[in-house]
Amino acid sequence: MFNNELNTSAQMIYSDLVDMGYQGAVALKEIETTEDVVKLNMSVLLCNTYFVNNKMKVKREKIMLQVAKKFQHLTMPGFQLRK
């Protein structure tokens, strides 16, 4: 159901990545639900550190992120996601 493997192009892009720092910005793009799975597609602002040519380089980047949760019993999280 979920593909945990990075494709070849993603492996090349992130092969030099050594650290990812969350910068506090999230934009929810899509919510998808099936019988027992909820998926959130969002863009996240990160401060990424790369090791390139024997040097550390820091870049602020916006990446697309998908998180999914398979649930059996619904629990109240104490907050709401609104679009």
C-alpha cells in the first residue's frame, strides 16, 4: 500500500543530505481518506544541510511531504486540521 523506497532521482537529490531542520511552516495541500487510512499531502519549509565537495552547505527548501496513518480506533488528537 505504501512505497517506503525512494526512487532513483530522489536518492540522487538527497544523497548528500546530512540534516533537516523544521522551520515552522506547513501548507496542507490535500487530505485523502480510505477505509482505515488517512493521508496528508503538505509542503514543509526546512533548513537542510548538505555535505558537498568536502564542505557543509545550508539551504532553505520547501519540500512536498506525505504522511499516512492507518488507524483502527479513532482517538481525539486535541486539535483540528482545517483547509
